[in-house]
Amino acid sequence: MVLGGGSADGTGRALTGRDAAMDGALTALYGGRGAAGPHGGTQGGGGDRSAGLGASAPSVARWLGDIRTYFPSSVVQVMQRDAIDRLGLSALLLEPEMLEAVEADVHLVGTLLSLNKAMPETTKETARAVVRKVVRDLENRLATRTRATLTGALDRSARVQRPRHRDIDWDRTIRANLKNYVPGHSTVIPERLIGYGRASQSVKKEVVLCVDQSGSMAASVVYASVFGAVLASMRSLRTRLVVFDTAVVDLTDDLDDPVDVLFGTQLGGGTDINRALAYCQSRITRPADTVVVLISDLYEGGIRNEMLKRVAAMKASGVQFVTLLALSDEGAPAYDRGHAAALAALGAPAFACTPDLFPEVMAAAVEKRPLPVPDTA
């Protein structure tokens, strides 16, 4: 593809057939100056390669069809994202026929959510179908492991030190008492018994997901909504989902359907972390059994010192406080390093978290052990 276009870009050979079509699709998005042809290719035989998809939805729809024909899904998703960023195609996503042509992924969902208020009624049902497909795929990928990891952590956190005989965890008891091994009797004398907590359907832990819905956090909002729905389905957890910009919205009642949660968000706007944390703090009734997860790039538009005091107060009361700069596959975004350092000084290190790592982070928080902070060195 590097050698194609125009007069073969000096190679003396021209691309033909499928190669030429692939090069045309790439040129429409990444080429240089000039007018694009009807399918996004170059006009004429000059050396300049052109870029552009034209202003009409049909030409963009054809281009979307072309790239899905010629490239794998992962590449298509990148090209769609670049087309939205480079060529300003967001408005065309308000047309149902366009939504039916795109390859759905987390980033497309974020774009659709940012357009939600401008979306005509004729498009909303198609948009919901696109979002529902992505959410269903994410749940299938993440739910089983999340439930298994958290269930194990909840069981371990419920172990007791004075169990009845039938509730003794013999493996852990023996390991804890190896120092009391008596060679003459070839046995361990247990000074300390460790047992399982009695099985219970009651709520063991409370989780509060506090999610920044500013525009830069779109992928994090999508993943947080999916995880919120998964956690809410676990009887031993009571889960609350709060999203915020300069206002605070509690979406807990919608957690049985993450698509409703997502369409209840409003991406963009300012940020008031202090106000959001104040709301979350007011809903905590069992601090020693509560995990608060703040998902934000920490660009605070509210009162910085009050935000930090609030985090310190929650931690002092026994709350496990987790700060995620992002919950996405892309790694650490731009974030306020001063606020991140201040939170780390309070014992709440801020780090980016991938969806695959999130269950382990939550398990560590539930068990009150050090968080598995990724090595970013």
C-alpha cells in the first residue's frame, strides 16, 4: 500500500484490482491534497494522492463497506475512529443507514453517546441496537471471570478466626501453624484456627462506582456501566453507580440494563469531583465494608482541597478507596498529575486499569490487601 497510488509513487508499477481498491480506501482517509474520486480514490494519474470521503452519506457508506471488505475488524475500528477524528464524520452517524454500515466497538458507542442529545428519534432505536450489541459482547467477555474472582474474594474476606469444627479451613489453618510442628509426634499443634464464614445470602460488601462522564472518559463510562451491571447481579454485593460532570446523577436504578445506564449519561461538560464524592459519601452506611471506585482523569473543576479532605475522611472511616485514571484498553490518558500525587500520598494510588485487570483490583479492595497497580516504568 505504501508504494501504490498515482503513477505508483515512482515505482513504475501501478496497483490493480483488489490492491488498488484497498489503496483507494486508505487514500480516502490518509492521503494528501487533491479531490477525492467517487469512492475516495485519486482523480487522474497525477502523483499527488488525495484524501476525502465527500460530503454525502452514500459515499461514506460505500467507503465503510469497502473497508469492511478489505480489512480485518480490528483495523476497521481504527480506520472508523480516524475518519471521525480527521474528517468530522460524527454528524453522519445520526443517520440510521450509516449506523448499520459501521463496525461497532467501545469507541463508536462513546461517539454515539456524545451525540445522544442531537440524535433524531428515527436514529435512536438503531443506535440502541448498536450499543446493545457492544454491551452484550463485553458482558460475555467479562462477566464470568468478574463474578468468579469477586466471589472468591468475598468468601476469603468472610473467613473467621474462631470457627466451629465443621467450618475449619484446614489448608489455611495448617499453613498458619507450621511453626508449631512437633517432630516427636509428627503433627502440627494449631494455636490459631481459620475457618470459612457461614454461607449467607446477605450483602457482604457495598461498592460505589463514581464515574467521570467528561468527554475524554467515554470508553471508561462504557466499561464502568458494564461492570456495574455485572456487580449488581451479585447478591453478596450492593452496587451503586454514580456519574458526574458538574452535576451528579445516580443511575443505580438502571443497573439491570447497562444500555439504559449508558443512555442516561451525558458525555462532555465540566468536572466537579468534590460534589460527586460528597454525594457518594452521603450514601455510605457501612464504611468498613464499602469500596469506593473513582474513575476520573482528575481534572477537578470543583474545590481541590475539599475533594482531598473528603477522600481522607472516607479512608479514615474504613472505606477502601480506589482511583482509576481510566478503565479502558488504551492505558493511561492525560490526567492531573498533581491530584494523582496527592491521592497517592493519602494511600489511594491513581492508575489506569484495563478491563481484564479490573476484577483483580476489585478483589484486592474487597480483601483489603495491596492493589495490583500496573508497572508503568
